[in-house]
Amino acid sequence: MKLWGGRFTKPTDQLVEEFTASIHFDKKLAEEDIKGSLAHVKMLGACGIIPQKDADAIRKGLLSILADYKAGKIEFSVENEDVHMNIEKLLIERIGPVGGKLHTGRSRNDQVALDMHLYLRKETKRIIALLADVLDAIVNVAEANKDVIIPGYTHLQRAQPVLFAHHMLAYVGMFMRDAERMQDALKRIDIMPLGAGALAGTTFPIDRTMVAEELGFSRIYDNSMDAVSDRDFILEFLSAASILMMHLSRFCEELVLWSSTEFSFVELDDAYTTGSSIMPQKKNPDVAELIRGKTGRVYGNLFGLLTVLKSLPLAYNKDLQEDKEGMFDTVDTLKGSLALFAGMIRTMQVRRERLQQAVKQDFSNATDLADYLVRKGLPFRQAHEVIGRLVLYCIEHGKFLADLTLEEYRAHSDLFDEDCLQVIDIKQVVDARDVHGGTGSRRVEQALVQAKQSLADLHAWIEANLEA
């Protein structure tokens, strides 16, 4: 007999049971469901809505179910549809009809909303902690190689040389914003929906503030219909997760390129690469490629839920059952990707000699020659044209700018003096960008100090907020 089956005259069709059941995925909410029920029954007893002895019996029963669940002794049934009904049915079996009093003053609608708020609050904090580990790894590899210069690219063409640390710190900026987005999303996750009932509240004199304090929520939904139908907090998390995965995918794309024979800028550790079943020489960057690929499924989870919610009338609709699998999958994907990525960066070897060679075999110092002519009084557009012709001359003669003689320079402009050769020295080119946010050594050193301070602040936040 269904716990809601009083008005029905025939059993649910087997296909309907299988189609509508969510227990095979929402069982992940079991601990949150029991935690929410413990807070709810404590309030029911304190407010005199049910006798205290009944509240104590329910609490004892819930704790025994929780212990058995953690020990792997609980088997859930599709017949009982979802995690909420399964746990309530188990409770009644263990302590008798008094277990049915647990559901006084609440609905599965506000109950499931509570479970998801609790789950996502916990997991978002864990994701922020994993993101901090990634940031630690990036900052460490940046500092260990802060004297290394690499080619900088636009359009995947050589542009201007930059410090390797400067390139790494660009990702630190991205991932710090991701951490901020996750922290900001927590403000909307940290709202308590329980007490909204099915959609209109309850006739029982419940104390929602007591339950919120018991569960550590900072706010309560002010509107019962909003409380049971709101999935903005999941959308916001999925959006932040999509941006984070996009940043990971960009970094992974560069690792795939950089570890190729054509680039050979870095070597990924054997622990984070795989071989070929037919080609014995291969060392494939599979982890980087798979993280890059998994970005698409996280995007899909975001668009899937957006589509579920499109045009959905108030308040609760069964469509909202589709809110969980994408959320669970995104949490698992993020946690796995971040953990692997941190290890991959931490063990990555930067090929200094190859990079030193690479920055001498291009025209990425050309802009500095144009700037040189500007300082001599030539308008930038004319200077740009002069250096363009100079580069063409080099290409036609198989040379680079550093290979030219002063006579060759002066053949293109009589403004060139001997000091022009100093201007195109790669270290000079890098250090000349001595502006806030630039790649100059002094500025990058300052940026590393700032990154470490920001990371220290993030770790302090995690220590104060991470849930067990």
C-alpha cells in the first residue's frame, strides 16, 4: 500500500512505477533527507505539535536508519518511489505507526527542496576546496618557473613573449573568479524551504526559524510557492560549474598542445597519461582531453534544466524530478576533474631549454621595434609599416630580427641606432611591460604575492565553512 494511496482504487501500473520512480538516483540524498527529518521532528516536539515521546521515538528510529545507511545495510525499493518515501516506510516498519507522525506539517515538495539545498550547499563548499587545491598547484608551478619566458599567442600565432608565470597567473585569475562565483551561489543555496508544505504553507504552528537554525541556514524562503518551485539555486550552480569547466577546458587544450612534439613546452607525468594499444611510442594526454570533453556534459546539464523550467507554471510539477540527475552528474564531474587536474599540474615538467630556444625563433619582439621608432618621433602607423617591411625582409632572407646588422636596419629607417639591438633582447622585451597587469618581472613578482594572499584568504574561508 502506497503511503499516499488512500483515494486510489487500483495499484499503480508497473511501467508507471518504473517511469516515475527516482530512487535509483535520489538515494544520494539519503543523509540530507534524514538530517532534515531530524531537525523537523525536533521542532514538532518542541512546538507541541506531536508528543515529545513520539518525537524522541522518531529521532531514535531515524538515527538507526542513518547508521545502517552509512554501513551499507539499507536497500531501497522502486515501489516506494523516492528516497523520502523509502526512509519514511523504513521508519514506520521499525518504530510502528508513530513513524507516520514525522510527515506532520510538511510535504514531499518542501522536503525534496530542502534535501537539495542541503546537498548542494555541502558539495559546493567541497568544490571550492578542490578549486583551491588547483590554484595552489598553479601558483607553485608559476613560482618555480618565474624566470622562464614563453611565446605568447593570439590567433594561435606567435604574438609577444611573456613570462611563464604570467601565463599561469592568467588562469589563477579565472579560477579565483570561479571560486567567487561558487561562494556567491552559496548565498542562494543557503535558503531554507521547509515549512512551505505542498505550496501554501501548513495549518500547524511550526517554527521555521528553529529548523533553519538547526540546519545552519542563514535565511528562510518568504513565499511558500517560491520555496517549492525554485530551482534557480541549481541553475546558478550549474552556470558557475559550466564557466569553471570552460576554464579547465582552455587550460587542458593548451596542455594538449604544449605536450605535443610540435610544441614540446611541457611534459605531463606518466601517471596522468596513457599509451596506445598499437603504437608503442605514444604518450597520450588522455586526462587533459577527457576533462576537455566532459565540459560538454556539464553544459548539457545546464541547458537541460533550463529547458525543464521553461514555461513551467507554479508551483510544483513532476517535471522538477528532472532537476537532480544533472546536478549530481555535474557535482561528480567537477570533483573528479578538479582533483585530477591539480595532480596533473603539480607533476608537470616545464621544458626550460625548449622554451628558451622557442622564444628566439620568431618575430614576437617586432612590436618593441615599432615602439622604439615611436620614441624616436615616428607616428605609430608609419613605424608599424617600417617594421612590417623589416619582418618581410627577414622572412625572405631566412633571418630573425636579432640576426640583422645595423646597416640592414638603417636600410629600412635612418632612425635606427645601435641601441635598437638592446630593445629586441627577449628579457628586455618582457621586462619593458612594467605596468599593472603586465608581464614585466617586477609586476609578475607582485602578482605572485597577491595570488598567494588571495589563496590564503580562500583557504581561511574554506576552513571556516567546509562541512563534514
